[in-house]
Amino acid sequence: MHATTRTGALAVGVAVLAVLASGCAEVERVLNQGGDTPCRDYVNQDADTKRITITKAIKEHNGTDNEPAGTLVDSMIVQVDLLCAGQRNIDTPIKNADIAGLFLNK
């Protein structure tokens, strides 16, 4: 094995270990579907995962990595909970939860 190949393999191994060491929450942030999460999946999430999902959906909508205000995240959780609780189509993505027009300025 060449030194370059070993270095590349080592870098990949270190990256994997870093992700594992950072905990499940960081992995959840990476794998989370954000606004594309269907109600079927959202309603089965715990409170922390819902917060991650909604935060990611807001960031996607804004096209930014800036953390949204906690009050915005809280209000969106309420809206998405309402949408998904009364939703006949469990495949509806949560990004369609702009019930009161509060999601974000469009």
C-alpha cells in the first residue's frame, strides 16, 4: 500500500471515529430529512429529534446554516404537530405545515 493510500484510509477512519464520538445527535442532524420528513416519521420522533427536524427544515427554507430563533422553532413544532395530528395523508412532508402563515417570510 502506498503512503498516499494509507494516509487517505487513515483520514477516512478518523472522520468516521469523529462522527461516532460526537454522538447520536450529530449523526441525526446529518441524516435527518428536515422539511421532507413525512408526517408518518415525524409523529414517531422524540422531542429532541423533532427539534432537530424542525430546525433543519427552517434552515433549508431560509437557505442558510444560521440557527433559527428558539421561539420560531417552538412555534413551528406546534404547527407541524397540528398538521400531522390531523393529516389524512401520512406521507405529507412537514414543510407543508405553514398553517397560520407563520413559518417564514416567503
